Amino acid sequence: MTTRHATSLINGEIVEENDLGSIRRVTADTLPILSGLSIKRIVVNPGAMRTPHWHADCNELTYCVSGTSLVSVLDTSSKFSSFTVSAGEMFHIDSGSLHHIENIGDEPAEFILAFRSERPEDFGLAAAFGAMTDAVLGNTYDLPASDFATMRRNTVDRKLAARAGDPVVPASAHFDDPHKFAVEAQSPPIGIAVGSARLARLQFWPALKDLSMYSLRIREDGMREPHWHPITAEMGYVHEGSARMTVMDPDGTLDTWYLKEGDVYFIPRAYPHHIEVVDAPDMHFAIFFDQTTPGDIGYRASASAYSREVLAATFNVHIDDLPEFPFTKADPLIVTRNNPVDAHAMGE
């Protein structure tokens, strides 16, 4: 499935794939509508790691789908931290900060990574060493140049590597860390019988910079209310289930697509859209935003903002033919589906 707004991440562009794991991505090169956001899926097998690296042009926000890993971060001014991350937890990495992900468990570790750039630029630590001569490195470390002659170096990064021996996990790595947030342990700030949303946003996680994430779950008898985000673009990943989405472009054209596990979609700022479950008992989306505190305007509150006279003129109907819109001062985000699923969406 590929449309102008959506494609598969699980079958996306291969960055690296071997016995150690896999890295696949969707950038503006493969989904041109992306702007200010892109996404990767990384699987790190037991005994392997995503080697130390940094991103030159963007912050990173990562959601752990499965497994247990050790994450290390060297921030500016030589501030170092390391912490464990397991399923349902997240971590944030500042642009330029050196970091690695090391599987310390017995099962594959899977991650969904959002970047605040449609074309992230990466540097690997090993590749950066390859840019310098033995003498330069020797001077850097107060060692003879000959000490570096046996190191295998070039400027091509090895993104996945095998660990020699058992993992070294300091006791301090099991403490909480500002880089880390247990989003799935959060009591849902938004929750009704048919769905819930857990929020990794600035008010709950002060480390965030220009990125946030909603963990959205909806049953088949629920629906994400039609809405738009005035100053926020949205990029979602389907972790479980299947759904139908429709988005409207400014010229009035509609794009409807069906999402399955492993798919990713992108909604530009202020484009109206909605999400409904189809052909599944429920769905779970990891939805990333390009703001730390995303906001939205929903259809329900929109109808409450105007008099019935204004609405009748707007929709070109007699005032008596308007539905009895319920007064809504705060959009619910998730609503109950009281009507059967449409055979086709508008525009199909």
C-alpha cells in the first residue's frame, strides 16, 4: 500500500539488514510529502548493537516495541548517561549527541524512531575515526601513531555490530533518567471505554525538544474524531490492527487509504483527517508530532463555535434541516462509533 500520504515502513528502504538485525526507513526520498519528520524501524538481535553515532540535523524520539536494551548518551559538555529501555518505554536524543543501542536481552529488540527532519544526516563514531590519520589520533590520545595502525577504519559506518562477550550494564542504568519516559506505564490522560491515548509530550516529559508522541488505542466500536492540527504535522506508525484514514488537501481533493501493521502515514499541518478501525478488533498507533505540545481542533467543537444561523448559511441548508449538534466546549479526541462502518469513505 502506497499513496501520497502513506507507505510501508516494515518494507521500507533498507539501510542495513543482516544476521545482527535490520534498519529500514521512510524519508522524503521515498515519501515526498514528508516535511520536518521521518521515521525508522530498527531491530537489534541478541548480542548485537546499533553502534555509537549521532544525527547532525535533528532530534530523535524513539519508542521501544519489544526487548530490553542499554542506551548510552554523551551530550554536550561531556554529560554522559546510560539507561535500560524495555517495551513501552521511550527515549529522546538531542541533535548531535553521541548514542548507541545495545541489546542486553535474549530476544530481538525492536524500535520505532522519529526524526525531526525529512532527511536525517548521521555520523558514526567508527567512520569519524576513519577521517583522521594514525598520527592525528595518536596526538589526540597521547599515544604513538603505531597504536592505531591495527584499527580497521574507513569513513563508511558499520551501523550494526556484534558485541564481544557479555553486556556491561552499570547498576545506575536501572534508575530513571531524563532521556527516558515510560509512556505505556502512564495512566491515560485521555480515555473512554472505546479507546485511550497516552501522551509523551512536554508537560509530562521535560526533555522533549520539537517532538512528541501519542500512543493511541481504539477499539472497533470507536473512532478518532475528524480534526486538524493548526501548527503541527503528524506522522503515525501502525503497531497493531488495521484502519482507514481520509485526509483533505486544500484544493478539495481527498485521499483515503487503508493501513495495516507496519505502515506509516503523514498528515501536513492543518489538513483535516480522521482514523477509524476496519477489519480488526482494535488498533494501536504510535503517532509522532513536530511540536512538543501538539494541539488540535475537532469537528465537534467546531460546530459548537457558531450559531445555528451561521451554520445554516455555511452549509447552505434551512436551519431546521441542521442536525442537533451537541454543545462541545472541549473536543473528546476519541468518540464512540454508533453507526455501521461505511462501505466506502468519501472520495473512494
